[in-house]
Amino acid sequence: MKIKNIREFRTWVKDDDPDTKGNNKVDENFLGLYDEHKTKSGFFKIIHGKIDNGFDNKLKGLLNLAQDTQGVYEFIQNAIDCESTTFGLFYDNENLIAFNDGLSFKKENVIAILNEGDSNKSEGDIGRFGVGFKIIHRLVGEHDGFEEIKQNEGPIIFSWNNKQQIASFIDDDELNLEFDDSIESESPWLFKILLTCFPTQLNDTVYDLKNNETKELLKKSEVINLVKFIKYLLVQNNFDIKDFSRGSLFYIKLGKNKSQK
């Protein structure tokens, strides 16, 4: 199965802004705000623009827009906004998955959930999910999620356009995925969000917060755990998400005590 190439998406985000297009001092594959010497800025800067109070304060501010319990509401609101007729949320002590059968994501919707939903590229009601989705990231940690997010924890999203795509995703135990370089195509999205705003994919070579080259910040084992959890839910709850001709799902490895929230 082909999935959209998230590296191409990050390049689109950079090139769609006249302030960053063609600027070799801006690296869309660098997670951070600036490198150590402030000679290079990264994707965090592309998304959030000028930041007066520093990286850590900005990230903490995003995570504290509301409390944990608001997260469930945001998943439901997203399902309403994208015209779904079915919504589900399941969790145990370690995993949470929310899904709906609404409109699948377009690139404008992806940028909206990365940048607080106020992008001029945001499209339709799904764009309103952006502010609320920042709250979801709190669930990866015991407290506000700040420390865990700095260690590259984050939600995983899969968004599909037809039954074959969701069936292939669930049934392919080997995850034989190819990348589709066209972000305008009908291929599904599969990505993990780092630092509340940086989308990464399997086999993605990027530069971490210390500007060191790294890869596999979305590990194959994480996606396999997601698929295993879906299969478990299918059996336990007697429904089949593979019947959805479109939709999106959101998976989070829950932080300590977050299932109680």
C-alpha cells in the first residue's frame, strides 16, 4: 500500500510560505526552533513563526491550553466537524484509540492540527480541530506531557479514503508500505506528531532538537502495536472498522495514570 510521503508535506509547508521558500537557512527536516548557533531554523519555527519566550515556554503553553479531560470532547468535536456518522473511543491502561468515518484529511487539515488551527491554509470545519488537538498531546505523559514529548512521544494518525486502504493497513502484518510523493493523491496518511507540530513517518531521516541526524522516530513496533490494538477491539466489540469507506483514527500510547482521566 502507498501512503503519502510526509517529507513532501513538510517541504510543501516550507515552500508555501514566501518567508521560508528557497531559504537554505530553514530546514523543514529539523525538529527544533533554532540550532545551537542560531544559524539554522527548523520546522517548529516554520509552524509557529516568531517566538518571544523560547522553545520550552511555547511548548508548555500549547500543552496547557486546557486540561486532560477536554481531550475526549475534542475527538468528538472533530468527528462532528468532518461529517462523520460513527465515532468510537476505546482505551485501556496503556492505549487509546479514537476513530470516525468522516471526511479523510487533506493537506490543509493536517497543517491545521499542527499549528493551532489558525493557518490561512486550513480548510473547512476540520481546521477547527487544531487548537483542541494540542490538548491531546498531554495524554502521552503523567502530567502535562512536556517531558515525554521532548523524548519524542506523540500520537499516530491514519486517515483513509476507501475500504481497501483501511483493510490493507490492518491486514498487512509486515507493513509493506511505499511512499507516494504526491500529497494531492488519494493515498492515505500515516504519520506521528512530534513536539505537537512535527509530522514524521516510518524510515524518516530527520534532525533532532540537538541538530543530530536521526531516524525512526516513528518506529515500526509502534505501528504494529496500533494495529494489534485495533484487531483486539474488533474482536472484543463486534464491529469492523474495515467497513468504513473513509475515516481517520488517532492512537496514543497513554502516559501513567492518564486512563483514569
